[in-house]
Amino acid sequence: MAASPMEQFEVRPIVPLHIGNLDISFTNASLWMCIVAAAAALFLTMGASGRRLVPSRMQSITEMSYVFVADMIRSAAGTEGLKFFPFVFTLFIFVLFSNFLGLFPLAIFPNVHPFTVTSHIIVTFALAFFVFLMVIMVGIARHGLRFFSIFAPKVPLPMLIILIPIEIVSFLSRPISLSVRLFANMLAGHTMLYVFGTFVIGLAAAGGVLSFVSIAPFLAIVAVAALEFLIAFLQAYVFAILTCIYLNDALHLHDHH
Amino acid sequence: MDVEAARYLGAGLASIALIGAGVGIGIIFGNYLSGALRNPGAAQGQFTNLLVGFALCEFTGLLGVVMAFIILFT
């Protein structure tokens, strides 16, 4: 019978490297992270290389993604947030490409094992924690100690006793919620596709009328895979927009919005 | 009860959290749609809030799934 649905998330060393007790092997996770970065760089430079007045298809996709992220930052963090455009754009493109590349059916080629980098909590947590630290640093650099008024919304004094602990807990849980959301979505989505796929293959291999019936769940999987592509995009978008909203908090405290 | 059986039961119970996420996401999108049909002009401006609400709501359900995975695979 087929392997465990969790087998696809296994991290295997490709080039084993050890320094003392530290394991810094080049793994399939590192390989796919490089592939994601290379694919994103290739895609964007290809789109930007032509610079025609009437854009080609590649150029318009690049321009659309640029405008899309710029609009997102402007609406969530104001014009001042545009200073962080390169950061948010990089984050968005990296998450988007790693989500998408993990969904491509590359496993049909022999010896290619597709791997979704964002289905590992440590990767998403590193990204989210970086965002968290940056928000704190931007806030303190901009407002000094007044940044800590982010924990005290403008409410009557007795309410503050309840609200300040809640605000602190919700602020500290940001990196966790940001990372767990992305990781759990990817993990659950890929596991689901694998389980459904195993079911269809088992049904098709059963022979007779069952093989014929297996067309119906196969078509359903195509729809589920399309939904997974939507989720892959949506999660990248949510990750980027929440980064913008956190940046907005740090830039403007409770002044407006 | 044997530990292995209890573990599967626990993972199943942890997945119940997804009921709440499903209901919540339904409420969010349903209310957004009814609001958007009443006032289509304001709909575009609230799209960000829609997605943020969706993300926050989905997170609570996903915590249950992660809990199930932790129970099953550790």
C-alpha cells in the first residue's frame, strides 16, 4: 500500500554537512528554497527585461503583481508604508512561489520530489518572527517609547485594566498566528490532496465497474486542486496584508484607520 | 483503553474545532455578500477587512488541526 501521507514533508539531507554536533546538511528543503528564489528571480527579471510601452504577457504579469502589492500596502498602511514595498513584495512573492511550486505535479517525472517549503513551521515561523521584530524596531525607531502606547487604546481608564493584558497577549501571539496559519493550510491541503489521490488510484486499480466509477472522484479532485491553488494565493495574500497591517500599527499607532 | 486507540480518538476530537471555523467563515462571507449587495459601492473598500476576518477565523480551526497532527505524529 502507499506510503504515509506525511512522507511528502520529510526533510532528507542531500549533501550531509556536520560541524561538531551541528547538522547543517544541504537538504531537499534548502534545495527547494533555492529553486523558489531562482524561479521568482527569473520570472520577475524576464518580465522586467523588455520594458516595452505595450507590455508583453510576461511584462504585464510582472506589472500587475507590482501594482497589486503597491495598492495593498497603500490601502493598509498608507503612503508611508510604501517605504516597505521591497520587503513586502519579496515576502509576498517568496510565499506565493513556494506555495505554487509545491502544488505543481512535478512528481510525474522520475526522481523529482516536489517539496513545499512553507509546509514547515520553522520556515514560516522564521518569516513571521522577522516581520514581528521589524514591526517592533520600526515602531521604536519612529515613536521612541511612545510606541508602547500601542498596548493602550483610547478608552476609559477602568477598561484599560482589562484591555492592556489582552492587547499585549494579542501582540505577542502575532508571529505564532501568522506562521501557524500558513503552515497548517499548506500541510492540511497537501495531506488532503494526497489522501484523495490515493483513494482514486485505489478505486481505479480495483478493476471492473469500480474503475469506471473512479472518474467521478477524479473530477472532484481536479476541483479540489483548483481550490488549493486559490488557497495558495490567498494565504500568500493574507500573509502580506497582515504584515502591512502590523506595519501600519507601528507607523501610525492608534492615530487613524 | 489502549493508548493508540485513545490517540486516534483524541485526534478526531481535536478536528471538531473545524466545525467552528467552517461556521465562522460562512458567516463572514455571507454577511460580506449581503452587505455588498446592499451597497456595492462600499464593497471594494471592505475587501481587506473581509480577508483579515477570514484569516483570523480560519486560524482558530487550524489550531485544532495542528493539535490533531501533533497528537497523531509525535
